[in-house]
Amino acid sequence: MKNKTFNTYCLFSCIGILIASFYPLYMGISVISDMIRFGTVKAEDYPKYIIPYTPIALSLIVGIALMPVFIRVFKKYSLLGGTGISTAIFFTSELIFEHTVTVTRTVTGSFAQLKDWQLSLCAVTPEVFESGKLTEVDILMGEYSPAFKLHFYIISLVLIISILNCFYGFAEMIKTGDKSRCKALTIQSVASVVFLLMCIWACFTAFYRNGDINVSPLSAILMSVFFVLFGMTVGVYVTSFTLQKKKSLSVLLPSVTASIITLVMYIGEMILLNGNLYRFGQGSFFEGLPFIALAPVDIFIILISGVFTGIISNYIRDINT
């Protein structure tokens, strides 16, 4: 009975990830088709954010399709194997897209590699970028640096490892009958889906930034929620593996991890903006501290990410004891 349930779960997992990946796969096929026919992709035809979402979709499809094989062969190390393969597929396909796809402006005839094109889309709304108007952020960004992709890649890896953890975790739970991680995996699933939806929202709106380093209150709120949720998603991931540890470790480690990964996200943004950060308001609470770009509000967001993760970790632990 368990085997039948397990096989059904794996089948529906594959079907589900294929359905969810329809648009990223369509974007990839569309770009490849244009490259074959025209040798480039016209700016007006470029499907926003083919990177990293097409590579992410490809990596998840392979990782989930191979899930029953990895669970049977690698047993308790199946998630590690699946994550390793998926990560390799992500970076391979990501780099291929970055270095082989070019985007061309029809009006000017100028073109850029996809990685360069993506750089500007990360900073402002697509509408502001496409208007061709020089913004404060354009000036701050300066010369292209591949280091800007630090946060770009970290977001992708967080999505991959958190989503795979959910699929593999529930699969192993069905296989073994051990439900000790059920609550953690459920919360991880919710966090992963919400974080993914916020990523997609950011892709199409860049959270309504207009190219000014001082963002609107709406942008500030959405960016803050994004940072906190990003850290919490990683923190809950760690929580799902530390439930059997002593309380100080199972709560403290996820909290510290969440805050550290949120700080790394800020560092990635700092690299993107040539040592600057978006400002969420006026006054000393929102101004960068001496010698560092972080403002008190940024430090508060980093700490809140850890605090919320600690609360959730403690809640999950109490349920399981």
C-alpha cells in the first residue's frame, strides 16, 4: 500500500511541476526559437526574466523526476543527491542562456548579452528601463560587474533547495511512515510558495521602483517583506533538519541562518548598486550608518528575519514534542 501511495505521489509531483513550469519552459523555447531564426531576441519580444526562471524550472523538473531513483539508491542522502544534480543543471542552463542569448533594441540596433540586459531589469521596473530614461540608479550602478548576480543566484538556489526539500521530505515521509517532519515541511511549503509568488511579483514590477534610490512607501514595505521572507524560507529549511536536536540548537541555528542569509541579500544589492542601498524613508532611521551602507531599518529587517524564524522554529519544535 505504501509503495502504491509513494508511486502515485511521485507521478503527481512530476505532473504538478510540469504544469507549474509551463510558462518558464515556454519562455525558454520562445527565446531559443528566436535565436535560431534571427540570431538574436528583439527587446520587445523578450519574455521578462527567462533567467533565472527557465533554468530553475529545468532543475526542478529533473530533480523531481529522479526523486524515486535517488530515494531508492541514496536513501537518507536522496535530498543531497537531488539538490546536487538540480543545482548543476541550474548553473549549466543559466550560464548557457547568459552567454549565448543576445537582446537587440529594434530602434537603435544595439544589442547586449542576456546577462547584461538582466542587470538593468533588476534595478528598476521594466517600464522605466524600457523608457530609456537615465535614472539615479542607472548612474549608481556604474560599469557592469558579474558580482551583481550574487543575490540573483542565491534567490534561485533558495527556491531550488526549499522546493526540493518539500517534495523529497513528503516522499520520504510516505515511504517510511515517519511523520516527525510533517509540520516543518508544511510550513516550509507555505513559505516556499509565498516566496516564489513574491519573486514573480518582483519580476514583473520590480516592486514599483522608479529608478530613484529613495523608494516609495509601497516599495519599501514590499522589499522589506521580501527580505524577511527570504531569510525565513532558509531558516525554516534548516529547522526541518534540527527538530531532534537540543532546543538551543534547533531554534538558535535557524534564526542565525535566517539573519545571515538576509544580510547576504543586502550585500548582493549593495554590489548591484555600486556600494549603495535603496532607502526606505527619510530620517536617521533610514540613513546609512558611518562606514557601512546599512541603515538602522536594514539592520532591524535582518534581525526581524531571525526573530520570526526563531518563533516559527520554536512553535514547530513544541508541536513535535
